[in-house]
Amino acid sequence: MKSSLKLTAAAAVLLSLGACASKPKPVVDTTPVEVVDTTPTVTEPVETETVAPVATGPAAGSLEDFRVNVGERVYYDLDSYRLDADDQEILKRQAAWLSSYPGVRILVAGNCDERGTREYNLALGERRASVVKDYLISLGVDPSRIDTISYGKERPIAAGSDEQSWALNRNGFTQIVSGTNS
Amino acid sequence: MKRILTALATAFLLATGLALPSAAQLQVRVTEGNFTPVPLAIPDFQISGTDAAMAKQISDVVRADLSSTGLFEMQNPSSFIQKDLAIDVQPRFADWKIINTDGLVVGAYEELPDGKIAVSFRLWDVYAGEVMRINGQPGRRLTTTPDNWRRIAHKIADSIYTRLTGEDPYFDTRIVYIAETGPKLARVKRLAIMDSDGANQQYLTPGRNTVLTPRFSPSAQEITYMSYEGGKPRIYLFNIETGRQELLGNFPGMTFAPRFSRDGESVLLTQAQRGNSDIYIMNLRTRESRRLTDHPAIDTSPSMSPDGKSIAFTSDRGGSPQIYVMNVDGSPRTCPSGGRDSACRITFGRGNYSTPVWSPRGDLVAFTKQAGGKFYIGVIGTDGKGERLLTEAYLDEGPDWSPNGRVIVYFRESRPGDGPQLMSVDLSGRNERRLPTQTDASDPAWSPILQ
């Protein structure tokens, strides 16, 4: 009962704020008004919930660890397969991570934006994947742990048709295929 | 009797001064600059049998085919004066002249005792006042099973088109393409096939693996294409009749961009290994392959000349994707830019050029050009001369030729975010049309004329 009162009050505040605002007002959230608590009143015991301690991050050596703490993609300029300093940093972290987890095998995919023709992009994607593979090998990763594939323009990660999306879609994607515990 | 009628008609025409010299026989010149479509009348075919709907549909398909060329203007049936046409009787030319019809097609549909159907037609030159003979005959009669009626209609349209334009036929053909469904980030791509007018659409692969760039064999029985089956991008052969799919070759690297040689005995393809794409030719019988290019740049998208001696391909050896030609035997050529080289660049305009496809007539290469944020379909002489852009859009890509070399099919995304659609355009740049498909569609390839 108390909670429903509270919500009603909150709704009233929201409504009044809405009324005062000079900017568009239709965006008033009206849902709280509908929250009339129909459950039987106070007597039921409340179950205790355990709150876990705040997670410190993905488990070391997990897919999530690789994704979040290492970085799984490098990004290319238009029509280019050159690795810039940022890309090299990411690949150095990938190489270091791979040396910590020697059982891991990876597939490097080369991707292109949609502003090229299909077959040329398949070739360009293969070249992009190969450049990542070569760089990782130069950093000491065993070549037998790395496969490459080109998706050309077939696997965009950003759906837009604009410069920003195209920049995201021109990438080399290091995917862990086996050897992790998660 | 017929001869007398003809003689009488001719005499009448001569007497009234209406007859044109026989040299002025109805002929459509498809290459003329300012083109006015030629008026044709194709009344619904007469019927002897019960299935009036089929007779009507056959006439409809013949009209639709001819009208799709942009070369003919179909006369409105409500303007027709003569209603008593008969396949074996000369029409009253005066009735057709008065509505300014140049050509008249009279057809007849019959149901035969054995369950088959027969369709006959005659093509009349209204102003010359005579029948236009086709392969020496005063008309044609075609029979088939009823379920095959569309092919008869296409063959009739082909006969009329060929007789009037002097061009080889192309309606009785099929188009293979990639049917696309689903959201942009999880696209499902299936191999699909349809008749040249978009009828009889069928899916050939289930869509579990992405498939790309199908191309017909010269026999129209097989398709070569690229598939990600098993997570490996490689080229396959697909038999249309049996539905059997077969991996082509045993290459260590990715194989893509397949295309049959003109004799159908080999497949041209690209293999990418360690970041480098080069072109190979594989004999389908011996399965032996030979490397055609050996260059650290990207070489891909090979297409063979009709004489089998040369290929056109895309290469970025000059710093950007451009079109090159080379001899299949690797011998040096005299290049348009002067000098002799094993591969000659033929595109020098602003922008990138790719997807070359050698025309069936041998004189032109169709391409995709990308410049200034736009894509274009164009053609260029194999000597690098006479570049012409035929289309322009946000994305126009992947041309292929009708078997007679008159029409180019390609795919288009009209605006950013639009799904791809199949389009066709006449070699003159006129008559840009959308080809109807049930889903979004890309990578069209035209079959040879069916046997």
C-alpha cells in the first residue's frame, strides 16, 4: 500500500515537472500511475535475496576477457590493409594473451565495408586477415594456431550506410575458436 | 486461294500507291540514337480447345516479352478493327494500317488429342502487305506439354524479336541469382533461379550457408558459385537437374570468383593464399589447374573472351582496382597504352573499375565503376576505347550479359539502406527496368538460350 502511494506521488511529481517544462512535454512517463498494488497486504514474509559482491571483470582467459581486456578487432582505412599504431597495440595485446593461453586457437576474419564490389572485397578481406596473421606471427604466435577467412562485405557489424558504419565494418576480427574454458 | 489473295492485295496496294518498296520491309534498328518504338499488334491467340485462360496467358507472355525490350509499342486491343483474324487467312491490312500498326502477330492455340498443346503464329508486315518468313517458313508451330506453356510463349517472342531486329534471341532463358532475406547484420543468402521474365522462381539452396556469385555453364545445366559451406569459402558446381553440389578443386586457400570458360570445359577462378589473390583455370574433366596470374597485387574476377584466347580481370597492381586483359596462354599483348606486356590495363577513367564481363559478341567488356560516392554499370572496348556508362545509382554492381549481348542484368541498391534488386538495361543505355523477384536479390547471371 505504501509503495503504491509512493509511486503515485512520484507520478504526480513527474507530471508537474512535465507541466512546468518549456520543452516538449508529451514525453511524460505515465506508467507509474497504473501501478496499483493489488497483491494482498503486508502480512507475507519477504524472502531474503543474496547480493553478490561487485564483479571485478571477466574471468582471466575467458572469451569475455579477450574481448574486453585485449580487443578483438582492428580497423582499417578505406581501401587499405595497413595496420596503424592503435591496431598494432591491440595485436600486441592479442599476442601476449595468446602466449599466456597456449591452447587457444584463433580464426582471423577480414571484413570490408559495402562500398566495394563483392569479389574484390573478398580478395581485400583475405589480405586484411592475412596482415593480422602475419603481424601476430611476427610477435611470436605459432602460425599453426591461426586460421584466416575473408567475408568480404558479407559480415557487417554496423547496419548503417554512413561513414561511421563503414569504418566499423572495415575490420580484422580475431575470433577464439577453441582452447578456452568459457 | 491464298496466293490470289496476296496478289489481289498487292495489286490493290500498288494501285493506291500505298505499297512500300520491298527493301523497306519492317526492320527494327536497335542501335539508332533517337529511337521510337515500333507499333506491334498482338491480338489474343485464337483457341481451339477448352483452356481459354492458357491461350490468353500465352499471348500475354509474348506481348510482355516483346514490350520489355523497349523496342516495340504494343497496340491497345480496343483499337483493333478486324475481329475475325484466322491463322491461315491473310489479315485485312487496311484495318491494321488505319491504327498505325507496323507489325501484326496472329496466333492460335490448340489442345491436341495426346494432351499436349500446340501454338502457331504468323508475323505480318502490315505496310508491305506480306507475311514475314521465319527461317524460310511462313510461320511457326510449336508443341509441348501444357505445364511448359511459358517456354512456347518465350520461343514465339524470341522468333518475332529475332525476325524484326536481326538480333539473336534471349527470352527463352533463365536467370540465376542470390535471394537475400533477413536483417542486414544476419543476412540469409540462397541460390535462386527464375525465367528471364521473373516467372517460376525457385530456391536451389536452403540458406544454411552464405552463397555468392553464381554463374551459368554454356549448357545452362550447371551453375558454378561460391559457398561458405563448412566455414570455408570455396567454389562449387551445382547441377540444376539433379540438385547435386560438388566442391571444385582441392586448393589450400580460399577460392572465389568462378566463371565458366566459353566452351564449358574449364572454370576460371581466383585463389587467395597468404593475402594474395591470383587467377587460375581448372579443367573440369582432369581437375588440373593452371595459374594464369602471378602478381603480389589482387587479381580476381576473370571472364573469358568468346574465342577463349583472352581473359579480362580486376587487378589493383596499379594502386587501385582496374580492369586488365591478358592472353590465356600468357603470351605478351600490345597494350592500348603502348608497349607490350603480359597484362594490359584497359580502364583509365577516374575511380575504381571491377567485375569485368566479356560480352558474348567479343567486342565489349561490361564493368562496375565506382567514383565520387556513386556506382555505375558501363561498357568499354576490349582495347580500352569507347567507355560508356549505362546506369548510375547509390550501388549498381555485378553486370552480366543476355546471351545475345544486347541487354545487361545487374543489381542495384537505390538508396543507402535499401535492399538490392535486380535490374536490366539495354546496351544503348535505354530501357532500364526492374526484374521482379520475391525477395531482395543480387548477383544475377544470365543463362544461354535454352535448348
